[in-house]
Amino acid sequence: MSLLNYTLRIADSSLILAQRISGWCSKGPTLEEDIALSNIALDLFGQANGFLEYASKLDGNKTPDQLAFNRNEREFFNLQITEQENGNFADTIVRQFFFSTYSFLFYTELSKSTDETLAALAVKSLKEVKYHLQHSKSWMLRLGDGTEESKQKTQTALQYFWQFTGELFEMDEVDMEMSKSGIGVGNSELKTNWDKMVNEVIDQSTLERPVDAYMQTGSKKGLHTEYLGHLLSEMQYLPRAYPNAKW
Amino acid sequence: MQNGNIKYIWELLNTVPDPEIPVISVVELGVIRDVTFTNNSFVISITPTYSGCPAVKAFQDDISSCLSENGIENFELKIVYSPAWTTDWMSQETKDKLMNYGISPPSKIVVCPQCKSDSTTLISQFGSTACKSLYKCVECLEPFEHFKCI
């Protein structure tokens, strides 16, 4: 049960962020950027699919599609940062930068998992995440060290998304169990390395690291911000309105 | 006998083009990891290039129809994730084909497929397909696609 739950958490974060970023498709600030964001969304959908296939096998009852389209809000375990709205371009980049830095470190550790499937999916995802990280990092530098307006918008975005970064390193009983058995990832080094990488880029971008204050929490228990419900209603509409519809 | 058949399957697979880069086959792309014969059925192990690459579904369909058209009915396609696909598996011959087709092949030094200059600059890490990035040649000023190293 714990392994299924652990796998779903990884799958859901990728799936929900992929759905979010897709909202940029055809609305990107430039053609190249439109393509870049759509490609990142596509990679994340693919990664989600790999983890959902495994979750489906562990579950034994539901297909990957059923897991994606037939679960309700409280049954999703994605990190809350992934469901936040796209906002302006700086918001999207800051969200992506926080998440890609986390994913990069998380998958690096998960590659060593004693669970062969999780390890294989992590190795695969890591290769793609490296490009996502490069992308958001270079935008952080350009926006932070850009014009007065781009700097101000990026700083405001840092300020907003900071409250969702505490969750990245939370450990509940499922995480403890998985980490202890060598399947999952522990949080201690993850947090230290994340801080190091994020501080470095924030400094280079001439931005300011927000002060730690209240951190949002709850996704591991299926608790979410109001945005997830709206996202799901759009994402799940078709398979729910027309069950068994074929592509 | 079986070994001979397995060789034949590889030959057939080598005629299936990559759906997005038709100048190379799925075998040359490196996505066919293994062909075995178990329980009276050919098992073809395929690994995806990028997790979300839409071409993966397309070449699965293409492989299935190629085998069926050639009278092979007893086969199954299996997706494997490990070892993860890498452009290191591409042979020099395949890289040359890409270059002639106008796509700069995966390598540390990115060479312009038009004028062969290595004085090139990155436009975007993401291109028209998941496996490519966009470059521009500083010498001849032509934009071109580069097959990303992964």
C-alpha cells in the first residue's frame, strides 16, 4: 500500500504540472518559448504515464487512465506547488525552477532505489529534467537581472511560491517507511542541496531569497488549494462525460 | 531455425522508418533493445526515446503493421525502461545519415549541417520534436536542428 501511495505521489506531481504548463500552448511569449514549454509539458506527461503504469500494476484494479481521470481531488497526492496557476511568465518560470531543482535532486537519489521499476523510471526522467532545469535557470537569470519590471515580477513570484516549498521536503510515515527500506528518498540531503542550488541562482539573478515563514502543507493527505479542483474539472471532463470514449 | 527467424525479424524492423525522421530506421534510432522467441511468440523489446514522445505510439503501430504485412502474426511488443535510451547508441553511419538529411547529429561540438562550420549558437534547448534543439550557424547564418545528446 505504501509503495502504491509513494508512486502515485510522484506520478501526480508530474501529471498536474504537465496539465498546468499545457495552458501555455499557443500562448507563449515567443514561438521558441511556446515550443519549449509545450515540450516540458510533454516530458512531464510521459513521466507521469510511466509512474501511473507502475501504480496501476501495484493497484491491480485500475488502468493508468482510470487513475488519471477517475480520481477526485482528495485522492490526488501532487505537491501543491504543481497545481498553482500559471500566472504571468515569471510565475511559471519560478514555479518550474523550484520544481525542476527538486526533481533533479529527487530523481538523482531515486535512481539508486532498491525498487527496479522506480529506479529505471528515475534514470529516464532525470535525463529530461536536466534540460528543464537548464531552461528555467537561464530564464531566472534573464528575468532577475533583466529590466526593472521583469525583476519585480520575478521577485513577487519568488515570494508567492516560497510558501509551497516546505512541502517538497516533508516526510510522513509513508516517506519514512520507503526511505528506510531503500525504496524511497530521504529528505536531509535533498533539502541541503536544494537550498544550495536555489540560493546560487537567486544570487546570480540579483534577486532576494524570501524569508522562511508559514509553509503550506497537506498534499500527502490529499488536501489541496482551490486551484486543483478547477484543473481537474477541465482535465477530466471528457472521460467523465463520455465514459469509455476511444481516441 | 529460430535464430534464423529472429534475424529475419531484425531485417524487417530495419525497414521501419522513424515516423518523424524517416531517413533512419527504428533499429538505427536504437529503440529496439531485443528480439527473443518465447512460448511460440516473438517478443520485441522497445524502449521509448523521450518519456512523452508521441512518435513512440506511432512506431509501435508501424512495427505491428510491418510484421503483420510480412506474415508474422505471433509477436508482442514489450516496453522496457532500463537501460534508458541514449544517443550514445547511435552509430557513426546513422549520424552521417542525419547530417545529410539536414539534422546536426548528437555530439558535444554542434556542427552546421549546411556549411559544416562548428561555429554555432544555441537558440532554444527545445525544438520541433522532443529529441531536438534549435541552433543557428554563425558562419552561414542558417538556423538548423540539432539532435540532443541524452
